[in-house]
Amino acid sequence: MSDTEKTESAPIDPRLLEILICPVSGGPLQYDREAGELISKKAKLAYQIREGVPIMLPDEARELD
């Protein structure tokens, strides 16, 4: 699988976005469609979405600057 295929994600259900919170901060998440990630500004983390499934594991989250 190429890097391009790994970063592309299936659309995420908007209803799921309404109920998900950051597992680290407990705060809201913002959907970054281009990056295929859910962003927690409070925790400064980005959670990848793979095939429409958010990977909400803090160990797999990308730190934001």
C-alpha cells in the first residue's frame, strides 16, 4: 500500500463526529477532510481516520505544533 493510499480515507459519518471527543482532553474534535484526521486543539493531537474509522488511540495520534 502506498503512502497516498494510507492517507486517503472513506467519508466519516457526520453523526459520529457529533459524539466523538478527544480521549486525552475530553474536548471536541474538528474534522480535517484533506488530511483525513480528527483534530484536538486542546490536546494538540491529530487522530488519523482509516477507511472511515477514527483511530482514537493516544499512542497513534500525531502531535501538532
